[in-house]
Amino acid sequence: MSFSFMSALLLSIVLILWTLVYQVTSSDLEESKMYAVQCKRWGEPKVLELTRVNKPPPCQPDEVLVKVVAAGINPVETYIRSGQYPTLPELPAILGTEVSGVVEQVGAGVTHVQVGDKVFGKPILGKGGYSQYAKLKKLDVYHMPPQLSFSEAAVLYVSYFTAYRALHFKAQMKPGEWVLVHGATGGVGSAAIQIAKAHGLKVVAFAGTDSGKKYVESLGADVGINYNDIGCYDLAIQSIGGKKFDIVLEPFSNVMLANDLTMINKRGRICVVGSRGQIHVNPRGFMQTEVQIYGVSLLSQTPEEGRHTAAILTRGAAEGWVKPNLNHEFFLDELPDAHKAIMKPGSHRGKLVVSNIDQFYSGIPHENYTTMYIVSMPTTEVYDDLDA
């Protein structure tokens, strides 16, 4: 054989081997990446940037890695994104406070879930659900109720856990009591109606339109009231025979707390689940009613309370009274639009969700996604209601 032939042969072999190594290496690199929506700075919805990032590292003993299928979208994420939240993660950050998906990996200290389990829960702050893989602390991971879709399970944590914490752990609700639910078309309000009715309470629910009033009554509220009607607070009192309320669920305390004090029973309970500004209230209202006002935050939830709540909601899904209402589903690359929607008063009822996250691939038209986990159909109506 000539020298030139041998050289060409060796060069061909080297090129083939290099190509194989490159393909394997590229494949390995691709496997180590995921799609995520990051914040690299705080600001308007446009700071939410679709990107490719490294998958999370192996789990610590108390961590669970979840392959995310769906993620709830909540007002708190808009506060974090804009830099207006008391506790902010380090930048760049992946937002998303609630997810559902399939367990991909568990830490050495995790025993209650295993690889392949369908779960929901709260991701670690800054490493959240706007991504294809998310890390969760073991105490924040719960088995999915089998009756729910991934999209429905994804919205359980913030709305249902908050509503149950307010009504059960704080207000200590009792059958037969009257509860007034503000923001009843929103996620927390809708959940509160279902939970209260399932536990034997009677519910008056405020909505911002007549169609919203019908909606809250369809959820089980005994009385729906349009809070834009003149004399709506008097209507609320009249609707329960001139009595006052035992419990008030208050997501807009900076606006409505003063009025709540005129509608609450002596030694009644007001549960503050949200506020969008400072509160100016005459303290005499507290003195005259001896009302108990509770701040409600899932950050204060104990492991025992979390397990109890998950068990109640799992039972509720089996019995049919836990029925998350999904207003609209978004895809991962539509999160800036989702944040604009949730910031706009009157834009929706129920919950917004990001779905098909596990199947997302940039450049593929949304209509080509094959598996749709959503069960509740999006509504085409617009409701002039504030969302909690």
C-alpha cells in the first residue's frame, strides 16, 4: 500500500472516531440541559426569558427532583418577578411556586415517595416550576390525588392549602357557621367555597359581575353578591337574615378590612390571605367586636399541617368536592403573557396554569403537542373580578 493511501485511511478512521465521540458528547450535553424561564433581573413581564440551562444537580438527602408536567401561575410570582417581595431569590432565578409532575430522583433521606410517583408540591425558592425539572424539599412533596389531572394537581398547593389553612388551622371553622369570601372567583376564593361547603359551613361569596356571581354559586356558595352593586355590604347582611358573619376570608385587606369590621360577629375571625397595599383602619372596630385577625402564610406551615392538608384534599378529590377550575393553560414560552394576564384585574376566574412543560421543545408549534393533561376547559368569558 502506498503511503498516501495509508494516510487517507488513517485520516478517515480518525474523522469517524471524532464524529462518534462528538455525537456521544453532544448527546450527553443535550441530556444535561433543560428548558426553563429565568429572571436575570427584576422588572416587567418581559424579563421572563426562555433559555436552556443545566438540569439540577443530584439531590441532597432531603430533596426530590421532579420532572415537571404543569405549574400553577400565581400573583405572588408577579411580586417576586418585579422585585417587590420580602424574600427574593438570588439571580438568575427560576420562578414558580407550585408544580405537578413525576419523581425523577430522590435523596437518601426521602422515603415517602419514589421514582415514578406522580406528585405535586412547592419547589425550592428560585429553582421553581417554570422549568422542565424542579427541586423540592421532601416536606413539600405530596402524592397526586389520582382523580386529578396534572394541570389540576399543579394548582392545589397555593390556593387549596392557603384556603384550608385559613379556615381550619386559623379560623377553626365549625359546621353551621357563616363565612364571607371576598375575591371568590379567584383561586383561593374558589377553593375556600368548596372547602367551607364540604365542612358544613354556609357561604356568601363576593364577585365583581353578575356572571361572576352565578359562577360562585355554581361552586356551591349559598349566596353570590356582585360587590359593584350599590349597598353590597348591606345585601350581604340581609342575605343571612340580618346577622353578621362568623368568618371572613380577606385577600384584599388594604381595601376591604374596614368594611369587614362592620360585618363580623363579636369575637369573629378575619383571615387575611392577601393585601395589595397599606391598611388604614380605625382601631375602635377591633375593640368593639373583639375580632380575631389572623395573617395566613404557607411559609409558616408545619410538616404535620402539610400532611394533614394533603390528606384532606386527597379525600376531597375522591369525594368530588375538590374541583380546581382552570381558566386558561399557557405554554412555557408564553409566561410573559401569563404574567400580564394575572396582573390585570377582571381578566379571568379560577386558575392559570402552564401545561405540557415536560414536552416543550422550542420551535415546535403548540398545536403539535400530543398529550394534553388539562381536564377543565378554558372559559372564553371575561369576569371583572379581582383574583386572589
